[in-house]
Amino acid sequence: MPTKKPTTKEKLVGKVSHYFSQIDVAAINLTAPLAKGDTVRFEGGETDFTQEVSSMQKEHEEVEKAKKGDEIGMKVEEKVREGYRVYKQ
């Protein structure tokens, strides 16, 4: 499956640093700000899916937004792996 190129509207906002399969949560190192309600696309390997950021945690505390350089935890709808790219739409 060829990798889909990001559209001009999409911006790389981070990469998955870890995936907690037992709770379906991805740890993401942010390279740009992200907020609850944003729509993100996970892309890597055979995976390419879009979802809304419905909840986000930073250091085990629920947050509304996170800034560049933060590491967040986010519930994901599909399995992801370390190194997958996260685009904001």
C-alpha cells in the first residue's frame, strides 16, 4: 500500500513514542501545538486513519491543549506503533 502524502492542509504535529496496547493509548512527542477537538491522522506502516482528539493527558493529568515539546497520552481508535507520524488536519 503506497504511503499517502500529507495534504497541504495537514501539518506534522508529532510522532508516536510508545503504544500501550492494553489501554489503547499512544504516547506522542509533539513538534507543534495540539488541542482537544483537533482532527489528527496517524500514518505509518500499513496504518492510515483519522480521528478527533477527544481526550489528552500530560503527566497523567487531563489537559485541553499541549504545546510543542510536550509528550502527551491520547486514546487511539486503532493500533499504532513507535515512529508513526501524527498530522493535524
